[in-house]
Amino acid sequence: MANFRPGKTMTLDDQTLDLLLTGEAPPAQRAAQLLDAAEAALSGGAVVPVAVWRRWLDGTRDPDLLAALPDAAARERWAEAAIAAVRLGGVTLETLLDQRVAAHPERPWLREPDTAGAGTWSYARARRKARAYAAALLQSGPRPRIALLSPNSARGALADLACLLHGILVTPLSPQTEAGELAWILERLDIDTIVAGTDEQLDLARRAAAAAGRRPRLLHLDEGQRGEGSKLLDEICAGLSAGDVDAALAAHPRFGLDDVATVMF
């Protein structure tokens, strides 16, 4: 490991990151010093600002730096440091997506078949929709529990993402789930809201809710659906102002890194 530690250990701060992330030293040297600086801060109990830990994480994910780590032991050291940095930097899925929005707001992220261009979701557009979906789902109560029954689609993915980003428990389920199985899941997880992708899944949700003796809030994603007792999620969003969305999300606590956020069956 001697060749992996050129020079002295550096303090982990913005000045060090400026030097090592944008400097002209070989990637192997920069990778070594970035890792040494993080490990020194962690072992020495140094007070490192949240923004610096986040910047370290964002910088060290550079493929050139990661590829310069010389062996499995070095990569394991980096992984351990990164996990600690995630916790100390308060990094969440929401943090990561916001970074992508800030860096590449109009870069295409999700695509779905569409001839008019509306099927392309940039980072910024997807972020806005996920926030609106989350605010609409929070109308179910202070701690909603969501079952998502949808075929593979951009809006289904965004409904799932809305929950994961904003501290809403969600279980994404196969659209082929049987009514009896779904009834058991509704009861087991105390589901209060079902988001259905198509008329078929909406009918499944009704049958399962009846079998479980429950009356969940029924929402759907397909504009062609007009099922009795259900509401189109996008129509609810249309009635929310930007201020409504901001207020709803600001008031709702996010999950901690060790909390259950999603349940898979």
C-alpha cells in the first residue's frame, strides 16, 4: 500500500477538494489523497461541513478516480469511507436527484413511446412531477401507506419515486397480483391508498379492498380511466399550486437511512 499514499495526508475541506478534484496530478495520486483525507477526518473526529462531505462523494465517483484505486483493498476502503460520508453528509435519494437537476436540468432521463415529444422526461420535469405526486398522495393523511399497481411506465415509476423521495411508505406490486394476495398485502401493511395503472388494475384494487374489508383511497394514472370512486392522480396535481406542493413536502418528515421506505413482495 506504500505506493498508494504519495505525499502527506490532506485536510478534508473545500481547498483540498479544489486541488484534488480539478488539479493536474495523476488520478492515482489524487484518488489516494482524497481517500486519505476522508479517512483522516473520520478517524480523527474532525468537524467537516455537510456540504464538504457531499462534494467529496460527488467528486470521488469520477470513473477516472475510481479506476485509479489500485486493488480490492483500496476499493473497500473507499466504499467504507463513502458509506460514512453518506451518513455524515445527510445524503439521500432526494439529495442525489437534486444534484442531477442542478447539474443537468434538461437532460433526458426517462423516455416513453410518444410522437409529440411529451414522453421525454428531463431531470427537472421528472423532479417536478414527483414532487406534485407526493403532495397529492399526502392528502391521504399525515403518514400515507401506498400500494402501487402499475405496468412498467414513466408515470408509474414517478409515482414510486415520489414516495421514495419524500418519506412515503410504498409497496410496488406486480400488475398480475391476484386479488387474494393483494387483499392480504393491504391488510398486512395497513395500506390506505392504491395507485392503479390501468382499468384492469383498478378493478383488481376494488376486488381486493372488498375482500379485505377495507376502503382505501383509489387513484389512477391513466387519463382514459373514469372509474367510480377513483381519482386521476394528475388531476389532483393540477389543482395544487407550487406553493401547495412546497408546503406539503416541507411539513412531511423524510425517512432516515435505516427506516423502511419500500416493501417488496
